[in-house]
Amino acid sequence: MDEAHVIKEWGGTFRSDYLKLGPLCYLWPRVIPIILGSATVGPQMVPDLSKNLHLRSNKTFIARLNTDRPNIFLVVECMKHPANSYEDLAFLIKKGMTADDPKPIKFLVFFNSRAEAQAGSEYLRARLSPELRDKVNWFHSGMTDEFRESEIHTLLVGDVFGDGATDAAGMVSILL
């Protein structure tokens, strides 16, 4: 199970079905090991996960992955404009940018809702010349898993400049 920490964090509210995973363990033969993967599952979560998921201690392994991503940089900017104007994102893309201009640094902007992710991305797209507007996209949980995985892959290795996203971006299982 990837992103095992969300079972505890979201199980009671956002994704209540996660708490129903436990009985599935009774259907698997006892010899099959279970691997819980997460970069953020802490030791204090293990007892609750074991209880909720009915894990067998001798057949359960926790893979804690390193969260250090040297190719990712966080940027914090003081907001000077109303949040719904998206003008504080202007530093990401030069207004009127054309194919002859240097490419911006790739970016991933997180928003609190699907509507904000799309609106923020549309704001950034409008700063580009028409032939470049497909270089900024958005994705959220309303899109298919395949689309989101493809979009993250394109952001990483393709010619997309950036994406506006909800926390669905964090749920895509990739190694950066």
C-alpha cells in the first residue's frame, strides 16, 4: 500500500473507505507479506495502522522513503494582490512570452481546490503567446489517474513549463 499515512490521516473523514481495507487482509493467504510505503509515516502511526488494517507483524514491512528531492525548490512569496486575481503568480511567466524567449523554470503550484488550480493555470496561460498556451496545464482528483501520471511525467521530462494542481499531485506515485 503506497502512501500508507493517508489511511490514518484521511480514513475518518476525506477517504473513509480507506478504513475498510483492513478486512481485505483476511482474504490474503497468511504467507503473503504486506508492504506499507510512505515517506512520512511515523513510528507513532504504526500501532493504529496495524490495528485498522489488521496487519500481521511478522508479515508487514514499512518502506520509508527519503523525502529529500534536491531538484525541487520551495519558493515563498509575499502576496501583494487579492488571492483570486492570481497576479502574485506573474513572476513564473513573463507576460507575452513567445517561443523565442528563454523557457521559465519548471513549476508546480498547489491550490486548495480544483477551481483554483484551473483558474490559476488559466491566468498563467494567458501570459503566454497563443502557440505556447498548452505549456501550462492543471490537474486534480477529478481527472483520471492515467492523465495525472502522464501530466507529471510530461512536466518532469517533457516541454511543459508548469502545472497548477491540488494535492492530487502529491498522490501520484513517482520517483522524482
